[in-house]
Amino acid sequence: MIWTKKDLIAIKDLSVEEIQIILDTARAYKDLILRPIKKVPALRGRTVALFFLEPSTRTRISFELAAKRLSADVINMNPSTSSQTKGESLLDTARNLEALKINTIVMRHKHAGAAEILAKNLKASIINAGDGFHEHPTQSLLDLFTILENKKTLKGLNVTIVGDILHSRVARSNIWGLTKMGVHLTLCSAPSMLPKDIEKLGVKICYDLKKAIKNADVIQLLRIQFERDSGILFPSVKEYGNLYGLSAELLKQLNPQALIMHPGPINRGIEIASAVADGPQSLILDQVTNGLAVRMAILFLLSGIDEGEGMRK
């Protein structure tokens, strides 16, 4: 199978085979970024615009570095100085970027569906870097890659996601990605932080943290998204941490081979203890490194360039 999609909007839209292509391509780029010379000319002459209308550190920098590692020109757009502050529509702004012959637009937006609107109306490739409560596909792909790298397989693993699932686009993308790849997925949170009827997507629901993570091969913690008013769904942050935070004491009761993940930013002492985040079972920084390889793979695949050209020094 060869890659044929112009855009990357949602994990929900990808087949198992397409996910596997991305993971296989990322594996080659992971080898590349570990070499002394980390740059290839795969996207030389092409331009990538980073259009982030919500705050971002890891994702924006990861995409910028990925594009530069592939020798693309990169344009960083500041939302506070864009024409959107003058009332220009999102689509008109994007059409002007396309008129400047920009090849790829990486966009983060507070409204679900924003990236899909651009994908349907532009010839340029659109990459969804997170839209509202909808999806964050590249985070899910780097999570899949990280688990696969450490466990050698995805099928049959027990994975538990703990936290503010209601407001998490990472959780939604991972629900689609993990279940498609054969993972047994459990979601754990307070009832007020779980979407209605989420179990219809083939996941198990558990409200007790100890039970939810007892046999887990991988545990992914999610933060409370205070910026989306999710704090009002629980009496207090301290109580949430006591019930759903992963402490060092609790971790000792689990399988010593269980891996700990978090998409960041982490709230130390709330959903995860510092000893856990910085401990030997934590893959949090590995996720950041792997995000670079995965985003290089996606930028390359969406460019439509022959595979052999993408790996040449």
C-alpha cells in the first residue's frame, strides 16, 4: 500500500494500513535524528506554515524542527498579528497563504472542525495540530510509535488512560488509534469527566484508579484542562489528585514493566507525582523525541515525494 492522502485531520479517518505506513516511516526518521548529521533535503524548496491559534510549546516546536530537518522553509504565524484580528475569515487567511505557494499548513485551532474546513477548500496539505475537543492526530501517532518501540507490539496490550477525558482531544485520537491497532483500552476518571456513551467506541470504563491500572501494560495520564473550565467538574484539585493521581506508592503496587506516558504539559502533584514522571518507567521525554520522528514522517508522506528521496543525505 502507498500513501495517497493529501491531509491529516483525524485518526478516525485512517485505516490500520495507513497508520502502519506512518509508523514505519517514522522508524526510519527516528534513526536519522539519532545520527550526527540529522538533516536531509527531502522537502527542499517546499514551504510549511505553522498557524497556531492556541498556545503550544511541544507540538509547534516539534513541527518546526521536523520541517527544518527535512530542509523545508518554515513560516511561523503569530495569531496576534495576523489579519484574523482585523476580521478576516480563517478560510480567507488560509487562501492567501496558498496564494503565496505554501505547500503545507499545520494548524491548531480552538474550534473543532477548523482543519477539515481548510482541507476541503485548499489544494495545500493541511495537518491538524489539535482542534477543539475533536482530535490531536499526531500526538496519538507518536504515542502509538512510543508504545510499539518499547513493547514491540500493540495488539493485545492493556492500556489505561486516566484523567480529563471529556475535554481531551488527545484521548479521542488515542481511543481511535489504540483500538484500531488491537489494544484493550480502559478509560478511568470521575463520571463528570467522561463523555456520554464513550463505551460505544469499544473501550472499558472504570471509576476506580487502582482497579483500572492493576493489569495495565501502559498508563497514560492526562491533566485537568483548567483553560477549558474542566476544574468545575470536580470539587477540588486536591481531591482529584487523591483519587486519580498516580503516586510513587501506587506505582510500586503495579507490574514493574508497566510504562507511564503523558502528552504534556504535566501538572506535578496532581495527575502525576514527580517521582513517577521522572522515574525509570516514564516515557514522557521519549514521547517528545518520537514526536519529532513522527512529524517528519507525516510532513514527508503528505508531500507526495518518492520514498527513496526522503532518506538521502
